[in-house]
Amino acid sequence: MQREDRAEMVGAVMNTLGPTTTRRKFLRRSLDVALLLAAAGALPACGKSDESPAGAKVGGTITMMNYPDWIGKDEIASFRAAFPGADVKQVSGLTSGAAQAITQIRQNLKSYDLTLAGGAAAGQIQAAGLAAKFDASQVPLLSGIPEFYRRSFPYGVPVDIGKVGFGYRKDLIDERPESWADLWQLAAAHPRKVTVLKYAEDVVSMALLRTGQSANADDEKSLAGAVDALLELKRNVRAFLPTDFSKDLITGDAVAAVSYDYDIASAQDKNPAIVWVAPAKVCRDTSTAGSLWRAARISPPCTRS
């Protein structure tokens, strides 16, 4: 790889962190938050859930950018039943990383009222002035969320937390990988049989941990090492997937898949030969944020928990 090419890639990786933010502050495996976007309006005459009867004074449609198929199948129907004059329109996005999400919001600023966003995206949306100020007093049930998460992610309503790791098919391989280094070796031993989720912050963090760095590292040397590790892995990867991370693992077209714990748990229901791995270094040192993602909705003040 030419020095100039690597320098350009390092620059691109560093740009995913945002010009004024650090990985420690805005890494996606911080909380997912629901943000109310600055250019949009909340439902008219929103009130606290404990101040008025269900459905009173609430009307209009919220347009929400969301991960594909993220919300439970009954959630929107329950909202409509509680607020007959209101509705939620969901638009898929958020599948490639913070930079892609922010670009999508900037280009369609008047199109969205609300977005689900990981910590990296949420922090950068806030720093870019694209999010409306969140009034926690309008969400009384927010007090049920542990203070640590509320303090760490003040942008909106924290809703999800999980881990980044990988799953493998114990019936298709003899290896029993336990670390990120093992995953790299597995990909080399089984070319085009490993898939990786396509989310910039998660992939960069994985590579940083693979090279022995903190997932919070933001210096050029550490990121250059991560780029080299990713280029090595890329030669053997089947695909970087924006959605359906474990589909090929379930069918056996892949022997391993880098994904999230909830996704692998769902895959295990379909194929019990799938084993989940939270790499040991990450489990021992969660301060690196290498295994954790947390999710929240950046939401209108009248959101009911």
C-alpha cells in the first residue's frame, strides 16, 4: 500500500470521529439515543404522560429515522391506540456509521422529527447543531433509567445497550475462536467465509482492539495500525453488511460473522450450532468501549416511556 493511500485512509477514519469530538466521548457503543431534530417540530400540544388522558391534545405525524426493523412489531400500533390523533412514519437509515447518518439528516433536514442514533452519531449531531434541546422533565419515566446512562447521554431517551462481538458455526469449523486475533486468523483460514457488520465506528474499534490499542485511541499511529489490520482482514472477508448481519451465518454460507449480541442471539434461535463470542480483552476492559454499544431515541418532548 502506498504511503499516500494509507494517509488518505487514516484521514478518512479520523474524519468519522468528527472535527471537534473524541472517540471516548462519542463512540457508538455508547448509548443509542433518540434525538429530536432541530429543524422539525414535535407533535402539537404535547403533554406529560401523567398530566392528561391518553390521546388528549396529541395529534400529527412524527417522521422517525430508524434502524431497519428495529422497533418491536406492536410498538407503533400501541402508540396509535394510546394517541388516536397521532402517527409515526419510519424511514430506514443509520446502517453505515455516524458520518452517513449525519449526511442523511443534513440533506433532509426538514424531513425528520426524530432519529434513533448511537452515541457517536448522537454526539456529532448535537455538536453540529442539528438536534433540538432535550427537556428531560417532559419524560417522567426517564428516572427509571440508571443515572450513569442518563448522565453519559443527555441528548435524548436511552433505550438499548449491547455488545459487539462475533458468532461462529461450531459444526462447520474445528477452531474455537475467543479473541479478535483469532477472528483474523479464522478469516485467513476460511477465505470469503466471514462477514462483518458495516458500521464505521464498530469496525474501527474492532481493529484497534485487534492491534492491542484502546478502542478510544484517536492518534494517527493507532489509527494507521487499525487501517492496516482492516486491509489485511478485507482480503479474506466475504462481505461488509449494512443489515442482516447473521443471515449467511445461519445458512452456513459464512462460518463466522461480526455482529451485535442481540443479532447473534436471534440467529441462535434459528440455528443452535451458532456460538457467541465477546472477545476476552473487551470483556475485561469495558472502559475501552470495545464491546459495548448503547442505543437511545432522540425524541420529541412528549415521548412516553
